[in-house]
Amino acid sequence: MSRFYVPISKDEFCEKLTAAARKIAAEEYEEDELEEAEPRDLIATAFKIDHFNAKISSDISKIDFSIENCYCDPKDLDFHDDPNEARFVGFKTLPNGMEYLGIYAGGDWEVPIRFIVYWSGKEFRAYVPTDGNTFNEKTKTAYGSEPDGKMMDEKDRRKFDYDAIIADIQERIKCK
């Protein structure tokens, strides 16, 4: 079953998402800090507080993972040796014109997963792509968070595949 996005300019998408994050993050910041905070910090904080909103929380809950380390700016991924991580993370535009925020998240004990936030026309939604992502499909958990006895050997784990993730997103989320 397809999901839908509504076209929005990159600037408007960034402004809307940052404004929503600022409201949520306000409980964690002093007023003067809030005004000076970088959008990436506000967004990461908003996810750590309550997964941003109820709909996004529901959307990402299909996979069990921690939001402890949440990166939404490619500058935060300097420690990675895969340049495709920077191509995915941050405010991006898909070839079909959909604006999204690519997020890389996971606990210290987990292999991080990737998901996106996009504008449905009514609200922000999230989508966790299956193809090309790094989680255990059988247990629906991030690698490292599988139940006892269900841990996959590292050699059997799927590797991050940028092209497969982008194809999965475009196949699942259509323009309204």
C-alpha cells in the first residue's frame, strides 16, 4: 500500500520541520539557547523527547531501535568511511522531487538504521525503508538489539545500500 507526499519546496520543508522541532525542543533548552540552536540539534532533540510526534513515533516503531544517537546532518557523520551516508543524511530531494530529511539513528550497542521524515500535506510522517537498510528483518530490530538467541552473525547482516534505500522510498511514497 502506497503512502503519499505533497510537493513542497526545500526551504518551506526545512522551515516547517525546524519550527515544529523548536516547539518540542523548548522543554530542553533555555530560551536564549533555543533561539541560537542549530536546526540539526533541535530536530535531534525533538526525536529524543518523543519521536517528534505521535504519527512519526508510530511510523518508526515498526522497527525496534534506540534513538540515543540521532544524526540528521551529514557534518555529524565525519567518522564514517562510507560517502553514501552523507548522500542520505540531511535535507535532501529525491529524483522524483520529494523533499525529505534523512536520519541515521541507533544506540551505542546497535548498528544504526536509516529512516526519513517527509511532508504528507497534513503532517510530518516517517518511513523506515527495508531495502538497503541495516536491521534484522525477521525480528524487526536493529542489529545488536535482537532478542537472545536471535542475534545474526555479522557476516549474514545486510549492508547499507544507498541506491536500494532510495529506490525503496520512491516505490513506497508517491506524489499526491
